[in-house]
Amino acid sequence: AGTLIAACTEAGANEFNGVSYSCTEYDKFYGEALKEAVTSSKEKAALLEEKEGLEENNRTLEEEKAALQKEKEGLEENNRTLTEEKASLGKEKKTLEGEKAALEKARTSLETEKAGLEEKNSTLESEKTSLEEEKVQAEEKIAELGKQVAALNTEKDSLSGQVDTLSASVEELTEKNHQLRLEVDPGQFADISGERLSDSEIFYTDSISIGIVQKALADSGFSCPNTGRLDEASGAAIDAYAASKGFTAGGHVTEEVVQALAADGKITDLRVLPAPPAYYETWLRYERLAEIPQNYYTTKAQFEGKVLQAAMPSDGKNGCIRMAVNSDNSKVVFLTFKEGAVDSLEEGDIINIYGRGFGTFTYTSAAGQEYTIPWLFTDMIEKR
């Protein structure tokens, strides 16, 4: 029927009326059509199911594509990082190559130094052997010196005993010396030109006298520290006091200052002051003193020399010194002194001493030899 209608249409017919269809084999064709329809429905369902599967696969692929894209971006980032690290490693490589070259150079230098040290070590081993030999010799010498020290300590104890025995005589002679000083006219002393010295030309330089004058000035209302040393403040106080009395002192503790303070009643006993250096003779030579020491008993004299041995005062006992006059070990004198004459003394110190003849002193050396030398009781000691 469809074929017939199509042919009529192609021939120009455009209207059909009263057309009816009938089929002699309806059931057959209906069954075939139904079968085709069922088959077609199944195929369509299969296609729809396949489509859904494809769409699901497509979504999965899209997700995988996104994941791969993300992974790709991560790989690209890693690639950039690796590129930067490669560049950094290239720089580090160059640095390490430079350090390697430096280390090679240092190794060469150390090998050279090692060779030098090995040579030095060989030398030191030789020196060590030599020093060990010297050590043995030194130990033998130390043992010998120990014996000498023991002998010297024995000698020192003997000297201390003799000094203690004579302390009473020293005290008596000191008192006599102070009494004589009170009777002496300072003007009788002359300077190097032979001119008579005035009170303003006689200076006290010992710490005892300076300390007494400083206290007397402070008691007189002048600002003066009591240090036992002449300093700027003390010199200013001395000059101010001298000016108030109508004379000048030049910042020194002069006999004129002492006598003025005594007249003011600020120094009540002049005997406590050691005699000033100007009272001590400079003409007396060691040779004369050693030849006839008895002729210069209590004679004031001054000497310069080097300390050979010294023991400071302690426990109320006087100190003692063996001194080489003018640093000549063939001209030795024995000195005793009271506490306060000097702060400290060591072997080898160069000193000026002001003292009085006290006869002779006899002692026995560590070697067992007996010596008799001039003895002076020392009023003042100046370290140079």
C-alpha cells in the first residue's frame, strides 16, 4: 500500500479518498512486525545501556584526564624544580671543585709541614736527651744548693741570735745619739763647697720624719695627708705653714719647718725623728771604716751599695742586711735596722743607707770560713 501511494503521488495525485487497507496475511505480518519491534526495542535498550556505559566511561576518562592533567602539572613543577636543582648542583659542583683544588694544595702544604715537623721532632728528641742529662746534673746541683740553703739558714739563725743579743746596746746607743743630736748645732754641717748649712738647707727624707711633720701640720689646721711620703698635697701644706711663719721651704721637710712646729708645740719630742741626711758624713770611706772601725763608733756615715742578703724585722726583732758597698763584693758591711726604716728589701736592690758606726760583726759562711766586717746601725734606708 505504501508503494502504491508513493507511485500515485509521484504521478501527480495529491488527494486520496476512501482508501482502505486489508491484509490477507495479517497475523503473519503482525507477528513479524511485533518480532521486529521487540528486537528493535532490545537493540535500543542495549544501545541505551551501552550509551550509559560509554557516558560512564567518558566521565571516568574525564576524571582520569583531569587527574593526568594535574599529574602533568605536578611533573612539570617537579621538572622545573629539578632544573633549578640541577643549576644549583652545577654551582655546588664548581664550588666543590674549587674546594677540592684548595684541599689538594693544603694537603701538599701539610705534607711539607709534616716533613718539617718530623725533622723538628728528631731535633727535639736529641734536645730531650740532652735536657734529661742536664736535669740529672741540675738535680745534683739542687741537692747541693739545698745543703747550702740549710747552712745559710743556720747562719741566718746565728746572725739573728747575735742581733738580738746586741739589741739592748743598740737601744742605749740610739738614745745617746738622740741626746747628742739635741746638743748639735745644725749650722756646723757644711755642704760640698764647705759653706755652713742653714736650717732651710737641711732636709728630712725618711718616712718617719715626714709622717710626724704631716700629722703636726694637720694638727695645726693645714690640709695634709699622713702618708709618710712627700706628695703635692703635703708640699702645699708645708709651703702654706712656712709662709705663715715668714719663711719658705720649697715643699720640703726642712730643719726650719721641724723647729717651727716644735716651737708651736706640735712636735713635742725631737728625739723621735731620725737625723736628716745632711747630718751623715760623706767623707768616711769603706777602707777607713774597715781598717779602724773602733775609731768610728757612733760616727754618722752614709753609703750606697747592693743588697747581698736581707732579713726584715719581725716579732719585735731588728732586721739585718749584708751590703756590698758601691756593689763591690769585696767591700761588705753588716747593717741592722728597726721596723719602719724600709717597706721591703730583696737581694740585688740598690740602696742608700744612713747609719752610725757600731764596731764589727763576725760570722761564719756556709763554707765554714769566718769573716769580720764593719757594722753600722742604720737609721734610714732609701731604695733606688
